[in-house]
Amino acid sequence: MARDWDASTYERLSQPLAQMGKDVLARLELTGDETVLDAGCGTGKVTAALLERLPKGRVIAVDAAPSMVEEARQKLPDTVDVRQADLLDLVLDEPVDAILSTATFHWIGDHDRLFGKLLETVKPGGRLVAQCGGKGNVAAIKDAGFAVASRRPFAQHLADWPGDWHFASPADTEARLRRVGFADVWCWRTEVRVQPDDATGYLGAICCGSFLERLPEDLHEAFVEQVVAELAEPVMLEYVRLNILARRPF
């Protein structure tokens, strides 16, 4: 089952991720009349920017998390087709002209199946423009989370949990994309440093969510506080982003 989120808190604190997403959107060439899939729309911040570039087009916005879909539906105009769906099982009435995805693919373990499904979803000649967490992403946060997870009283809930992130390398991702049938593939990494104004809130809503959903609610606050205590002050997030450009052949 896909992880759900605290969508209202995410909406309040996720501006750094939204800005990365808008930078990715700038790589997508559009004439303004296309149908574009936003694969992992979250609360709709990047979707809104995409919509502005499609005055005669259409946006299909998909996310697996119910709270994100609800927030996006409230935020976006009715002209946007917002759907709750797992990308691995996505079925559209007809292929789209292009696919945009930001900060989503690292939550999906089976990238071969994911890329195969996306290839089916886009028209021949259509582009995939994406960014997600890459190999080495927020390593210090992960290390701090697992250190705290090994302690009582958290260990009884988390000791055997290996994590649910898939931070792939550019080389592995290029090979996967070509293997399923994409062409004109280019993958590369970028690094982005983010110092959140509210470190505790940011880690609780975004970085530590996978730990927290496996803990009783009365342990959430203590877990996040201990993770923050593990990190150097001021808390700095070292994002490693995996960037993807690819095209379905004609």
C-alpha cells in the first residue's frame, strides 16, 4: 500500500521541493495545447505551474496518496483531472503527449515496471522529463533515522525495516530506460543543499515520514526530536537529485 502523507503540513513546508520541480518543468518543451501527465502530483504546486504553460491543453495529475489528491483537488481548478492511482497500475483512456514527474520515482521500488508502464502511457515521440532522489540522497538524514530506529522504544517497530526508498544512479537508470524501450535517454545527478526554517517540522512531514508511519503516534514527536539531535546544527539537507530525459521512439 502506498504511503499517505500529512498533506497540509507538506504543502506548508515543501517549497524547496516545489522549486526543484519547477526547474524540471522548465526542461519540458511545450507548445501549449498538449495533454501532459503529472506523475506524482503531490499537493499540486508544480501542477499549477504546468497548467499555466498549457492554455489550450490538458493536465492529468496522479498521486497514490489520498491526502495529497484531496489537497490537489482543493488547490487546482476543475479543469485538471486529478486522480488517485498507483503509477505501476495506471490506466489512461489514451496516451498523453508528455510525462512530467518530480520527487516521486524514488518511492517506487520496481523501476523496470514503472518505466515500462510510462512508456505505454506516452505517445510515440512523447517525452519523459523527470527528477527524483538519486543515489546518496539525504544520506545524513537516513543515517540519523536508522540510528534512532535502533534504540528503544523505537526498535521494536523499526529494527528489521530496511527502508522503502529507491535511490538509483544515473547509469542504472539509463540502462533501465533503454531496456524497456525509451530512446534519446540522458540521466545525470545534481546536488541541492536546503536549510529548512523549521527543521523539526520539515523532517517530520517529509524526510522521516516513512519511519513515523511504522511507529505509534505517541512516539512520533520523540523520534523526530532524536533525529534532529543526531544532526549537526544548523540542519542542512544534502539532496542528490536524479534527472531524467527520455523519449518514446516513433
